[in-house]
Amino acid sequence: MGSPVTYTEDNKIIIDIRGLWFNSKYVVRGVTASTQQKMTRGITCWSDASEEEKEGWFNNFRQNFHWPKEQERAVWERYNYIGKKRLRDNMYKVSKRKKPPQFMEGTAYKELMEKRDTPEFKEKSARAAINKRGWKKDAHIDSTHYGGSQSFYDRAMSNVHRIFNFIYKLDYV
């Protein structure tokens, strides 16, 4: 999915803002790698991170990718969208481990595990689990979500991209 990968002379991946660049596996992996750098404290989600941390992660991301200056805001907004999902998923996986991963300092892992053991976090987690099942804690409701792992927005943008490519190909047939 996404456009073919092209590189700058200094070996940065060029983000084509007109396509589905944010769905590219290279971009998603780049966002994940950037959030894993400098993980010095236990962050459970994107809102736990300070603006300085987010900007630092974005600057790490910028070291491997290139985009036009006028698209800075659009890239920043999409980076935040992907970053929220990837950081949450990664921190959930980290919390299920018996030892800290290589990218996380021992104190950060310990802090993350302590946060996950607080009553506030457990209550929030329980509410989220109920929201997934329905309004009752023990409800056995079949999932009405059949979209796969993509969010509705990502699926819609993917369809737009497919339609655009189809029309583009028709113009040159």
C-alpha cells in the first residue's frame, strides 16, 4: 500500500504528501522507531508524553524522512495520529513482558509497570474493556467492527487512493 519508495541524495525517504504516505510501512516503522528512542520514563499513552518529548521524537523521525517545507503541519498532524496508535500498542506489549525491552531504560520500565498497577489506571482500563463489549461488564455481544486492523479513516483514505489510481490509469489508456 502507498507509493513506491524514493530517496533523497542523503538517503532520506521522500514522503509524497499527495499519496497515502502515512500508510507506508516505512513511515509507520519510522514513527515507531522514533518513539522508541530516548524512552527515559514510563509513558502509557501519547497524552502522558510532554510536548518536548513529542518534538524530540518528531525530530528523530525527520532525520530519516524528507517532505516539502510547506507540508510540515500536515506531516506533524499525521505523525501525531500514527504516534498515538503505535505508542499505545507498544506500551501495552511492553507491559506484558517480564523484562524491559532494549529501547527502554530499566527505570522507565519500572515506572510504566507501577503506573499500570495504580487503581486509576485499572479503572480506566476496565471502562475501556466495557466500552469494547457493550454497556454491561459481562455482556457477550458480537463485535460489530468488521473493518480489520485499519481505522475507519485509514480505510476510507485507502479507498480514495484506489479510486484516484483507477481514474489516473483510465486517463492514460
